[in-house]
Amino acid sequence: MHEYSLATNLIEILKEEKRKRNLKKILKVEIEFGKLSAAEPLILKEIFDIIKKQTEFEDTELVIDVIEPEIKCLKCDEIFKATTFPFLCPFCENVGGQILKGDKITVKSLELIKD
């Protein structure tokens, strides 16, 4: 299950940030979740909520901002939102393209309490 490894990696990132910044508590973590990231945001949130209970992040809230994919057509250079795969340019009907955003999961912000 891909979401389980993502959730455990997120806990490890929080541990490292807490240690590096000498934090008392992390109240909230906000992530950007690309729709093309090969995982399901709701499943990730559910798993995070389960495994955080076994850590010092039991009270940490996970907020997920879903990012729509943007694709640049390699034929006409237009940028469009992807809704299906394979990507079909709505301007010239070329198949394929370069993914500009929406394929990654990144930590956007942390709400924290310092010691």
C-alpha cells in the first residue's frame, strides 16, 4: 500500500523537523498532493490519522491541498489541465506532454510551537 509508506515517511519528516528546529509540538502539517502522484489523498489521511496515534504527533492535524495537473503540450506549447490519461491537448489534439505540476507530494507548511 503506497499510502502507508507515504504516511510513515511523513511521520519521519515531522520527527526530523521537530528535532532540527527544537520544537515542542507540531500542531498542523499542510501538504500539496498532486492528483498524478499515484496515491489517494483520503486514504493517506486515514492512514496518517491511524499511525500518528503511536507517535508524539497524535494531535497533529494533516491538511491536504489537492493540486490539479498542468501539462504543457510538446507540439503547440499550450498549457492545459489534465483530466484523463493519456494526456490529450485540447488545443491541437496531440497526445502526451510535459507534466508541469500535479505529480508530486510536498510539505507546504507546518504550524508549530517552539520550546
